Amino acid sequence: MASKNLLRETLQGLKMSKKGKIKFDPYWAERGEHILEGYKGDLGLSPNCAGVMDRLSSRPLKKSSFLCSSSGGCSPDSSAGSVSDINTINTTFSAATPLKNKRRHLAVSDEMNSETPEADVSKVSSPVSLPAISLLSSKAMQTAGCIVRIEKKHQEKAKSALRLRQEKLVVAVADAASEQLKRFEELMELKQKQEDQSMRDMRDRETKESMVRYEKLKEEQRHRMKNLNLSQKVAEPEQQQLWEAELERQTQVDGRERLQNLHTIQVEILQLNQLLRPSSQTKTDLPPTSISSYSTRGNQLCSQVSVVVRKTAEGQFPSVEDMTMAEQALHEMRALIQLMQEEVVKAHEWKKEEQEQEEKRRKMAALQAQQDVQKKAAQSAQQKAMKKGLQNTAEDSTLKWYKELQQTAAQCAQAIEQLSTTKDAQTKKLKQELQKAATIPVSQISSNSGSQLREIFDKIDKLLSGGAVVSGGKSVSVSQHPQGLDFVSYKLAEKFVKQGEEEVASHHEAAFPIAVVASGIWELHPRVGDLILACLHKKCPYAVPHYPPMKDGTPVEEYQKILGYRVGESGVEDQDSFLKRMSGMIRLYAAIIQMRWPYISKQGSLPHGLNHGWRWLAQMLNMEPLADITATLLLDFLEVCGNALMKQYQGQFFKLMLYLKEEYLPRIEAVTSSGQMGSVSRLQEFLETALQNQQISPPKGQLSSRFWRT
């Protein structure tokens, strides 16, 4: 019977809970439904609720109902009629009314009960009399009563539990206050003893001075006695007395020294005991039981030393055994503190490891889910593009390479977050000096002379190699901070890409001096090269090439940022400004893949050479063109890198140019409006000239061998 009551209470509690709205159907598997189908769907009221709602919304019916129930004169015919009317209303109500909260119905009922008696009388005395019906059935009334009883029972349980918890808390606070008062009394007693000891020390010093004077007098007396030739029988008792006095004095000195050491031990034990109090361990990761055990043992050791100290209150000095016991208590207290600190360190490391593992699992799960979604979207887009002959996205290997570079950049940014967001004045100053040392030389790159360009390169290389460089009249090095190298590498990569975005976009010839320095740094410091690519792909995804698809729920402005547009308070930048920046970054990329720093003794291919340029061009021609963008970027790329690709791939390159002119260019024209045909016409003219002459001229601004001798 008890188990049934408990089950009934549990079900009633779930019914009243906001989380108890899940319906269970054991036959969901046979119907082929999902296990959460009922949870996700809309819930509905029971058909039996319509009658109750109708009665709650009608005050005269409720009034007559109560009159009927109180007088006991309702006829069976009226009851039967009420039931039939309720059934009719239930059918309509259950079909048109969504799920509402039961408490809202009760609130409506309370509002109707608060109406004035005059309104009730006027409604009852109306010419049209409505049939008298009962407000709630006996079963509903019984259910409501059970619910009220269960709520009261749970409230009483909660109040009793809260009262018990408060009593325990009061007892614990009282115990802690009592223990703290005891420690305070011991400290006050210790201070009083120290003052008494200082007074005794002062008296001892006066006694010592008196003893010195006494010794002098004794010496003079002894000298006189020798002069008087006193007998040996008189001299021996005097020497014995002096020896006993000296022994007593030495005993007093040793006793005072032991007493002073005992007071020192007591002070240290009391101070160490403060570290074991629970209030000082609130920020540790130790469990409360462990902290309580340490605190209890510390109080026991304090009590042992206090017992020894009380023995000295009667003017006695502590014995050697007392000092041994006090020293053992001190050693045990120190060991207890060390053990607690080791446990705190272990608990902190364990918690940190758990957090790191949890964060790693969460990131891996999110990354896996994102990769699955992107893979499905890419496959779907690729299937659609295959039907039309071209792809809408890059190849899987290209996308994988792109994602790896973005992950590398994200990890580097996370590693330098502490240095980037520091609030320490000295560290912030070091950050600014490192940033200046990394970015100012890149801003000074120009085609004025080869010697100046070499000085800039050597300064950047020295900074990345850990050497000290002078910036703003101060010497700075990446070794001055653990994240210094990562910070400088990341800022260098951002600055190189920004130069392409701004300087090269305005002056196309500036691409080559910037590219040759970037290529040389890339070859000596590959991590910087990977960060340059990652920053370039983030600002210009067409350098991958990659056309990021718009995901569901992504705001338009956020998607435009992903495509490379600048979005500010004034809105999105215009198309001409956007194309100008993209052209500058593509020109810088085309220059990097063909340039090499001439003073490097390494042999072999570049870390990111012309083969990547061929890959980029082939990938662009395998993807559906974009209006205005594809033609502009293809022309910029071929003007800078076309001559180098022609020398490298010769006949294959011109076959690709022929395909571009005859097959791909018509596709570009098909998606380009009449107002955007300028870039298409320039690309067509470039291709016709190249195919007619079977030659592509070297780009303007290319660095010659003569430049390096200046």
C-alpha cells in the first residue's frame, strides 16, 4: 500500500511539473515512429476539459451550480441534461482549442470569483434561465483535492528539510566561532606571557650586571685572601658555593631559552592552523570532508602545544620532554600543511585535465558535426554542379587544406590571446613593442633599392630567429615572453596580407618587393607562411579558390563578411572597393608563388611555388563563374603570373588559355550583366593577344638582377 501511495504521489508530482508533459506510448516502435515523436509534437488537452472551461467562462452557470449543490434539490433530469451538454461542448472544444496551462484556468476561475455580488444577482435574475450544471465532477474534485494535499505535503517536507539544514548550519557556525574564540584567547594569553617574559628578561639583565659586579668583588676578595695566605680549608667551601651558583644560573638560562622556543613553536603552529581552516580553502578543489579532517587534526596539535604552555604559567620552565613533544607537533603540522598543498595541487591538476578533456571532446564533437554538415552540403552542391558540367565548390582535397590552415591560424590566435588581451602595464608595453618591431619593417618595403630591401628582410629574420632588434630606440626580442614568437608570426602574416589588400590594390607594382620578402620569410620560417595563407584565405576566399555557401540561419551581413566584404556601421562596402581589395590580394598571391629570395642558399622548389598557381587556375576553371568577380581575378592573376606559368608549362598552358577563351569565357558572359562587362572585355582582349602571339609579356614592376645591385 505504501508503494502505491508513493507511486501515486510521484505521478501527481510529474503531472504538476513543467517537465512532466512527456507522453509515453509503448507501441511507438510498432507504428514506425521516432522515439521523440510525441515529445516534439504539440500537446493537446483532454476532451473532458471542454466542459470545465465552458463552466469556468460562464458565471451564472457556476452560481446556479453552487446553489443546487448547497440545497441538494437538483433533479436527476437536470444532471443528465448537463452531461449531454458537456459531451457536446467537449467535442467542439477539443477540436479547436490548443493546450493551455491548468493554472491559467484556475486563474480565470479566481477572477470570476472576485466579481461583485450585484453582477451575480443580475445575471441570475435574467429572464433567460440556463440549466443548472455542476462545476466539477466528483472525480475532478477528488483529483484537485489530491493535488492540493500532495502540494501541501511536499511543501511541509521542504520546510522541514530547510529547517533541519538551518539548524545544522547554526551549529556549525557556533562551533567555528567557539573554536576561533578559543584560538583568540590563546593568542591573548601568549601575548601576556611574552610581556611577562620581557619583564623577566629585564630583571635577568640587571641580575647579570649585579653578578658581574659581584664577581669583581669576589675576585678582589680572592686576591686579598691570597695576599693574606688564607688556608685551603677556608677556600674550598667558597669555591663549592660559587660552582653551585654558576650551575643554578646556567639552569635558569637554559630554562628561559626553552620557554622562548616553546612560545615560538606555539606562534608558528597557530599561524599554520589558520591555513587549515575551511574558510581559507573556499577556492581550492578539495572536498569538504578532506578539509574538515585537516582542520580537526590541526586543532588537536594546537591543543597539545597549549597544554605544554599552560604548565609554564606557574613559573616553571618547560622540560626537555615537553620541548620534544612541542617540536614533534610542529613537524607534524608542517607535514600536514605540505600534504594538504600537494592534495590541492593534485585536485587542481585533475580538475584542469578533466576540463581540458571535456573541452576537447566538445570541440571534436562540434567539429565532427560541422564537418558532416559541410560534407553533405558539398556533396549535394557537387552533384548539382556535375549535372551542369561544373562544380560550385572546390575539390575535397582543396577544402581540407583550407580548413587545416584555418585551424592552424585559430590555434595560434588562441595561444597569443593572453598576451593580446593582457592588462598588465609592463606586458602591454612589451606587446606594443613586439607589434611595432614586426609590422613597421613590412610597411617600409619598397622598390627603391635592393640593399634597403635586404636590411628589412634581415631585421624580420633576426626577430623571428630570437635575436634582439631595435624598434623605436628600444631593444626587443621574442624571447622576452613565452608567446612572443607566435605573436610576432601572427602579426607579420596579418601585415603582409594587409599590404596586399591596401598597398598592392592601389599600386600593382608594389606586389613584387612585398612578395619576395614574404617568400623568403616563408622559406626560412614555414609557420609564418602557413599563417600568411590562412589570413589571405580568410580575407579573400577566392585565393583558395572557395565560394563559401550560405548556411541556413546565417544573417546576410555575416555571410557578406565570409565572402570578404567589409561590413561597418555605414553598411556593406560598394562593389568597386571590394573588387579592388580582392585584386590586390590575388596579385600579391600570384607574385609570391613565382618569387624567391635571392640570398638563400637552399636548393629545390619553393615551399609554395608555381604548381600551386597551376592548381589555382585549374580549380577556378572547374567551378561555376561568378559575375564580375571571376573575370576580374582571372585577369589579375594572369597579368602577374601568366609569364611564369607559360615558361614553366609551355604548351599545356596555352591549351588551358584556349579552353578559357572558347569554353569558359562564354559561361562568364552568360552570368554577367551588361553593366559589368568591362572586366570580361579586358579578359577577352588579354586572351586573344596571348593566343595570337603565343606569348605573355612579363609583368610590370618585376624585380630584375640590376635591382639587387642598387
